[in-house]
Amino acid sequence: MPAASLAPQEDERLKALRAYGILDTEPEQAFDDIVALLAEVFDAPIALVNLIDADRAWFKASVGTSGMTGSSREVSFCAHSIASGQDQVVVPDALADARFADNPLVTGEPHLRFYAGHVLRTPKGHALGALCVHDVVPRPQGITPLQSRTLEVLAGQVMAQFELRRAVRAREEGVRALAESEARFRAIADSMPQMVWSTQPDGFHDYYNARWYEFTGVPAGSTDGEGWNGMFHPEDQERAWARWRHSLETGELYEIEYRLRRHDGVYRWTLGRAQPIRDEQGRITRWFGTCTDIDDLKRMEQGKDLLSQELSHRIKNIFAVVSALIALSAREHPEAKAFAAAVRDRINALARAHEFVRPHSEVSRPSVGDTTLHTFLSALFCAYADGQGRPRVRIAGDDATFDDQAATSVALLFHELATNAAKYGALSAPDGHVLLRTRNAGDRFVLTWTEIGGPEVPQSPARTGFGTSLATLSVEGQLGGRLERRWLPGGLVVEADLPATALSRRRAALKAV
């Protein structure tokens, strides 16, 4: 007889069958009880839980099969049942049914004549096999409604056992996978040089890696919950608590420096960081954090700061010495007095620029405010205020961050402009003033110097002096910008067009890293 033709989705059916992990497993009492009850209800010599594999029929449980565990798929009645697409199939007399009349199990041992089976179907509709009974004598009357209902209910019980088995198997595999994942995490965390910790969503600390206990020397579990805060220096505890509470309330990243007590009682500076892990709905499920010992780095930075301050102090003294030498030389050579005064003015401008941006201690820090372009220029132009102390160089527009790498060039440019304005331009007239506008233009920063109320400018000068050349060199050579002068009747207009990064190169370099 030809083999039963199964549904086109045979690959999906076989995948579903194997997902239960039931094939070729040992006998189980739950299934044995079902086939025993089925055989009793039907008063039949044979009952089976029969699963249809790719090329065989395999009995998970059986009654009356004389030790047989299966048959070929070609002769299986259950294979025809699932191929029929019906949930329940009854064959009153196999010899009178063209599908089975020449079946070797009918024409030969065990001479099967009667069959009733209910398909074992997954929740997704895949037919795995059938729960069935056989008899060696025909039953022309078929089966009673009670027998049909019993077959249906017991088939449901078989599938319930399959589902339970799959759920248990999935749970065991999940537990194993979780244990393996946790073991891998612990191995990675314990091998890290940082102290690693983790908390529940409410901030309760429940995990520390080996490095934490090695560093602190505390017993395992003693810093769970809120015990960790007692490991910080007393002066840092409230600050650390406040920052941690803020992160818990807002979900923001946690980052703070504090002093952490080492196992020998020494407090060492530590960088604490943590970030939340969120689920698909955005809810925080856990916090993971690290503590990094940065004590040596902080001491190195402190030493570098002290060295920078000392070097800067010596440079400041050099400016003073050079200025004094020029003054002494001018006394010996009166004919060079004007030249000496101009050189001293430029050196003093550089000294003021250096004083503004040099590294300072808390005691020596200037009181003019943060290091921005406007505060720097305001300090530079103080010498040009009027008799009431009001500025005659008025600054307006966009401010910008400012660092020491731009200070010298900017100081030289505006010192030359202010000096020339005081000698020949707007600042030489009692009512004259200068408007300095600063404008952020995307990737450019433009400074426009406009002299107002000074002597009328008949025409541009026939030649340029050293100061003009120095200003051009400062902008174009040092700051990478463009300098344009316009000699208008109302006064000189100078425009310095700079790259936006020219005023704070160090910050721009850090952002690019």
C-alpha cells in the first residue's frame, strides 16, 4: 500500500514534534495509565500513544504490542489519520477499507481489523501522531458517543502531558542557561581591575565582585543594602548619598569621585560610575556600576598642577625682569625712550594675558570671573577706561570659551588696536569710543572692531608699521584666521574672521578624541 501523504507543512510538523523532546524517551507512568484506561474503556486488545516521525511510527506508550516500540510509517494507521486532516478517524473493518485492505498488519500478524484514533494536535495545529485503539475483529457498529468523547478527552490529556514536559524542559534549559550566563558574568567581573557592583531597581546593593572585597577587606555580604556608604570618607558620605538618590529618582547616569577606605584603613580617591539597565518598556530593571581607584592619578595631577603653577610664576617674574631691563636701558639711552615704551607696553600686554589664563592656586586666582573671551578682553581694556572708570572699549555679542593657547595672539591683536586708537584714533578724542562686536557664525567666530567719534580718517595710511604687521601675524599666523582693515571716514573698522575652534583649541581637541 502507498505511504500516507501528509500535509505540505511536513517540515514544520516534524520541527514541532522534535521540539517536545519526547521521541525515544523512556516509558512514563502517566502515558502508560492513559493507554491502559483507553484499552479498558474500548475493551480492545491494543492501545497506543503513537507519534509519526519522518520515516517511522514510534510508540510512546502501548498495550498489547508484545514489546514492539513502533512500526514503519507506510503501514501506520495513525499516519493516515493525521493525513486525513480530521481530528478523529474510525475504521470499522480494515479489510473492507481500500486504504488498509492490503496493509501487512491486516493481511498478516497481528491481523488488525478495527481502528479508532484521535489526532494529537499542538496548540498551533501541528499533528504529532494519534492516541488510538485496535482490535483483531471488525466492529461494524463503530464506536459509541461515550467512547468517542473518552478518546477525545484522553488525547487532550496526552497533549497536556507533552506541554508540561516541554515547559519543564524549557525551564531546566533556562535555568542552565541562566547559571552559565551568571558564571560567565562572575568570571568576567572578577577578572576586571575595577570594583564591580550591582543593585536592584530601588538601589539595594546585592552584588560585589571579588575585587571589591579584596580592596575593602570587608566580609562578604557586609556591604549589601546601604552598608556601602559607610566605606566612604565621612566628609564624602552625604555627597555620595545625594548623588546616588538623584540617579535613582531620575534614571540619570551616576558618576562621582569620593574617598574609599582600603583594607589597611587608608582612604583612596575612587571614581564611581553606574548606569541603569532598562526593559522594553523603559523601566529600570537593574543598576550596574564600577569603582576605579584613581588616587595615584589624582596625586599625579596635583603634582603637575603645582609644577605648572611654579613654572607660570617664574614666567611672570621673567616678564617683570624684562620690563625692568628695558626701563633701565631707556634711562641710559634717552633717544630710545619711545621705542622702549612701546616694547614695554607690548610685554605688559602679554603679561596681563598670561596672568589671566595661567594655572592658579585658589589664592592667586584672578577675581575677574571665568575664563571667557569677554572677561579676558574686559580685563585687557581696563587701562582705557574714562575718568569715571567707564569702559571706552565696549564689548557686545556672543561670548566664547577661551584658553591659554589663544591668549597671546588675542592680547597682541587688541593691544595694538587699542594703543593705535589711543594715539591716533577714537580713543584719542575725549568723546570717542570703540565698539567691539563678537559673533558666533557656525564654524566661524567673527570679531569686529569699530572706532566711533575719533578724528576723521581722510584715507588709508601709505605704509604699515610694526604693530600692524604684528596684529596680522597674530590673527593669520597664530589663530588661522583672516584680518581685514577698512579705513572709513568715521573711523577704522577691523574684522577678524577666525575658525570657531581657534579660541579654545584644547577643548576642541578633547571633543575630537
